[in-house]
Amino acid sequence: MSDILRKAPADLAGRIVLPGDKRYPRLRSTYTTVGDPAVVVLPESAGEVASALRFARENGLRLAVRSGGHGLSGSGTNDGGLVIDLSALRRVDVLDRRSRLVRVEAGARWAQVAQALAPHGLAISSGDHGGVGVGGIATGGGVGWLVRKYGLTVDHVRAVEVVLPDGTTVRADAENEPDLLWIMRGAGAGAGIAVAFEIEAMDLHAVGHAQLVAAVDPDGRTLRRWADVMARAPRELSTAVMLAAQGATTAAFITAVVASDSPRVIREALQPLLGIGDVVGRQAHVVPYTELVPPSHLHANSGQMPSSTTNGLLTDMSAGAARTLAQASLGPAPVLVQLRSLGGATHDPDSSATAFAHRHQNVLVVASAFPPDERATLAAGWAPLAPYMDGAYVNFESAPSAETFARFYPGPTGTRVTDLWKRYDPDGVLRPRTAA
């Protein structure tokens, strides 16, 4: 029997996975990072999460916490340490249909959440992939397919059940532990381990879904027209744009989602997008929301997408920003760029309401590069874009650091985040590398 099994507390019997276990290959890694942890623990309750956390501390094991495993920084695994994998904590319950209040455990993935809520005519705007875990999104931000209508996922979190680094379990809501609720909505990774959330969902049965392709001129006028359309668009319309080289030019691959099942509303929301340039459009369809985050996304994570990613937020699509974006996928250091529309409901909360403080920006810009020289390529490709950015989003950063912390949590927000991380985690057990 291994030393780990001999030392493990009795309540974790049957929950521990070691190298050599047939389950280990599908539990060792995240989507971007191959890990080699000494032990993976699969808790089925908050008490078992606390026990696993204490076990890691008592044995000097580096700790990683994983909900879905899509996190771009790879922080959901490690080498030689202990991984708390929350995948067994995946219940989804409608607590009150009238108020649309649902309880979602942190290890559920968004495809599972969508499937569970669909019979009730409810949905939560979350990640854009069904395999993304609830915990990372609901503690970091949540820029999903319905973001301009619904807002960020964190904007609708009403309570969080948290295991603190000292092993105690706390309910954080507006009346109880309001500071903990604040930090868990945008910077939760450094305060505690969320095991469940109470989230206010939205009424939604189906959505309009369209795919468009537009040629992007070298000066970026196409992108400026897209940004202008989105600035005037109804809140029901959210878009994501992928910029990629097509020979010597750039093309914009646009996914548009309209949070309505009305053909008239969908048609009127999409029509202005056809005027941004040379657009080839497919017919829009009304589809269940579950088709956007389908169960087919629920694959195991094996480090299958090694990459480096960074991001920034744009307040305005200036001529310089648009021109630089149009050139980013071309030249000697090409990067894959995605643009995600913000505005709408994301602007409703005050910047101090949650630890996600970015409430005036209109576009999220995400840049990625891939092996073999992904870090150098990303650095070179991002350098011309960086001067235009105003803040950043913690969930789309591969290499968090003190410098990126200042962009995630600017000014007074960063001070409050740092203070609360130190209050709830004085020994730095969970503190991310983003810490200042």
C-alpha cells in the first residue's frame, strides 16, 4: 500500500486515484496542460473537499482544484501534488421556478446544466463550450452566448457554498459573509473552494443562431462597422468573431446568437450585420439553447490543446485598434484572435459590485498561439495590440502574473482582492500566481 493511502483519512476511502489506476489517465490533465499529480481526490461532499484540503496541507502537497478542466492556465493540475477534482459534485436543482433560482454544484459542466434546465424553460449564460466546468466560470466571470442579454454569470450568483482554506464550510450571500460573496464573484480562486452556487437563471426556450463570414479589409473598417452595429444592437444579440488568415487576407468568422425564439426579433437583430462588409451568410435557425453547449462537448481532458493565450478589453474600436487586429493573423508572428461582444447587460452593475470590475468596455479580445513556439509567437503577436487594451479577464490568460493581476483587478478592486485573499487564505494555500 502506498504512503498516500496509508496516510489518507478514512472519509476519503474510495475517493483517491493514484498513478496506475485505470482512471488516472483521464484525471491527470486539463484541456491545455498534461499533469503528473501524485494523487487525485474525487470528493462527493463539502466535507470530503475539506478533508482533501487538510490532507494536502498536512502532507505538504501542492494543491490544485479542478471543476471542468478547460482553464487555460493549467491550474487545474500539477506535478507531484494533489488535485481536488470536483466532477462528482454535479447536481443541478431548480430551487424556485418562479424566481428562477437554481442550485448548481461546482463540478457540473455547462452542457449538463443546460440539459437539466431546459425542461423548465430556463438557461444560464455561461461558457461557450459544453465541457467547461461551472466552478471556474462562476468564480471568474462568465462571457457566454447570451452575455449581452443576461450579463456575466457572476452577476447572477446569489449565494456560494465555500470550503475555506482552514477547512470550514461557509455559505456566502448578501446577508452572510457579503465580503466572501463579493470575492467569489470574479476572484474566487484565491479565497476558497466553491462547491455549489445559487444562481438566478433566465427564461429561455430557444435562440436564433447564425454563422456569417466577412472579408476584413487591411485597415479594419469591417471590424469598426461590426463594433458600431453591436453598440446599437438590441441586447438579445451577442456575437463572437474569430479572425483568421485566408491567404494574404483576413476573414472574420462570426457566430451570432439572438436570445429569442421569435423569427421577427431574430431577423431584425441579425440584419445589420449583413452591412458590415462583404458578408456571406448562412440562414439563421431557431435552435434549443442546449445545441450551443451540447453533451458532445463532454470529453475527457488529456492536454489535447497545448497553447498560450492572453486577452484584453477594448472600450472603443478605434481606427488603430481595428487596423492592428486586422493584421494580427498575418505576418511573421500570426496569432488566432477572437472578439466577443460585451455591452448590454454587462454594463448594468456598478464596477464595484463584484470582483469583475470591467463594466464600461465593449469588446473582449482573446489571442492564442500554438506549438512549437507558442509563447514567443504570442508575445510578438500581442505586443502591437496591448497598447489599445483597457483591462483583462482572468479566465483567458495562460500565464498569470503580478502584471496581469493589475489588468484583471485594477485600482481599488485589486487592493480589495488582495486584502480579502489574505483574510480568507492567510497562508496562501489557494492563492493564484496572479497575486500581486
